[in-house]
Amino acid sequence: MSVLSNVQVASAVALGMQRLSAVGIKLAARGKPAPFPEYPADVAEISVPTALGPARAFVYRPAGPCGPGSPVHVNFHGGGYVMRDVQLDDPLCRYLAAEAGVVVVNVDYAVAPQHRFPAPPHQAYDVVRWVAEHGDAHGWDGSRLTVGGQSAGGALAAAVARQALEQGDPRIALQVLHYPPLDLVTHARDKVAAGADPLIKPWMGDVFDNAYIPDPAMRADRLASPAGAADTADLTGIAPAVVLTCELDRLRGDGVAYAERLRAAGSLVTHVDIPGVDHGYDMNDLDTARRTYAFIAERLRETFSMTRGQSS
């Protein structure tokens, strides 16, 4: 058994990863042009009230006229549920605001070990519900709403859609799940990767899982492992979904399994397996990232074109 199976050790490592990540992002940004400079940011910081306390978020607006009828997309960043890497999704948010013509709300949600499961998915749901209810005051149409995220953020988007199904509110027109971890019951070392040196290492699984959900029994919860064998609830009526997996990713099987579950429920719009790339590829492979972001933007445009005139 790895020493990282100890919750205190895993939590200490997670805290160290948070500090290193914050420093690393600042160093990487020095003297380096931001990806997709043709899409300048019109961004403002807001504070969203939640049961866990205020959540910081960044609002990206499309260029040109942006009235109260503009649709809104809520984005959740990745980071293994432990890293607050909201700024890493700046290129994606700028791209979607410009190319999909949507307001993007990029959420700096609570992370472990400071806030363990189920606090992050509950807070994420609070944020999305607030976005749906407060569009008039902030310049978007909360009744034309989509959610999405990368890695852990994709799993949080899936958890938001699940809670919206169970609560009957808000109406989510589309969920976009980009290389999400959706089965925390199965350890990372037991997930097969097609690549020779996958980005997600077994030790990372130890850190993330034990810092986020120390009790292994709780990892079967529907908000943590909707692709796990224990979750057999009927998902009929859940928000339509686009699932994107990576051919070389250790987590690919999670997305594939959940896509099939959504297909059976009649909620899968499409599942795309991106060839030749690993988890987090869009941080470095900008050509593939551009193609994927363009695909996501097109799905958002299609979704919102169908909801035009249906807002209440």
C-alpha cells in the first residue's frame, strides 16, 4: 500500500501541489504570449453566493453587443479536485465567448483538502442555479444555460446536471464533459491507458482520491462516480451531453462508460474520442485544442439556436 493512501499524507501533498501549481502558472506566463491572442478577453470578476460561502468567478463576454438575451455557459476547470487552476481555462473561455457568442462564467470553486466531497459538487450546483436565476442583473439569459468542464471540472459539470435532474431545476440545455474522471471507485492503477507514459500516474490517483474523498465507500456516490457500477439510477431526462475523451488517456474508459450510459438514457448528443492525445492535451497541443474548442463552440451554437425563443 502506498504511503499516499494515508489521508493526512495525501492531503499534505495536495496542499503542496496547490502551492507549486500557483507558482508554476505564474512562471509559465512570464514572457509567453497567451494562446489564441486573436480573442482578447472582456472579463470581469464576480462573487457568487453559495451555501459554502462566496465563490469567485470570471465572466467572459463576447465582443460586440451583448444584451440580456445572451446565452450563458458555466465552466469548471480541472485540477484533480485539489488545484485552483481557474486561469488555465482562460484560452477556452475567451474562445467560446468569441466563437459561440455566449457569456462564459468560469468558476473558481472550492477544492480539497480544505473542502472535501461533497462540498465541491454541491457548491458547483449552487453556482449554476444562481447563474440561472440572476441573468437579468448581469447581462445574460439564465434560461439559456449550458455547463461544461475539463477533467475534474467535467465531473463537476456532470454532477451539476445530475442534481438539476433530481431537483427539477435549473434547465440545462447541454453538458460538455471534456476528459472527465467519472469512476473514483476504480483506482487509477487499475485503469488501462493506451499511451506508453500516460499523464495521470497512479500516485496522482492516490493523492486526488484520498484528499478529496477519504472514505473509499463514499467514492461510489452518484456525484463522484456516475460511471461506476454502483450507480444504476434512471438518468432519463438528464441534460443532453457531449462527451469528449482522449485516446491515450488513463481516464478514457470513464468517459466511454458514461457516454454509453447517457446513450441508453437518450441524452447523448455525441461522444468524440480525440485521437493521438492524452489527458490535458489542450494545455500544450494548441492545434488540436483549437479544433476541439471549435467543435465545442459549434455544439453550443447549435444548442442555443434551438433554444432561441424558448426562454421563459
